[in-house]
Amino acid sequence: MDLTAIIKKGEKQYVALCPEIDVVSQGYTVEEALKNLKDAVELYLEEFEAPEEIKSEEILVTHLRVKDAKIASPLGA
């Protein structure tokens, strides 16, 4: 089964997320975070079955780049 891994640098560690099943792990290196996420996903799938939409749909992962923009105040202030 092919799943997505999103890895982001945190304050002290890298945080790794598998968004299809909402499993998160971490590690001090990208490699460690990815290994820990793989272990966590495998444990999850041993206990719970993968959601049907993961089994039947193709997942597309891509990136987009936008210009820097000011973040608007939620109240328009």
C-alpha cells in the first residue's frame, strides 16, 4: 500500500504525518521521523483496517508556490 508522508521541521524534531489515516510520529532526523512513521502506520494497520477510500482511490500529492502575501486579520481590522 502506498501512503503519503508529510515531514515538517518542528522546534526540536521533525514531525511526520500520514494524512490518509491521520497517524503522526517524529524523529530527530528526517530519516528517523520517516522510519518512526512507517512503524506507527504498520501498527495502526495491524489494529485497524485502512479506510475504504484509501483502498479504492488514487492519491495525488503535489506542491504549489504562491507569492508572499500579508495575512489578513480575521475581523478585517
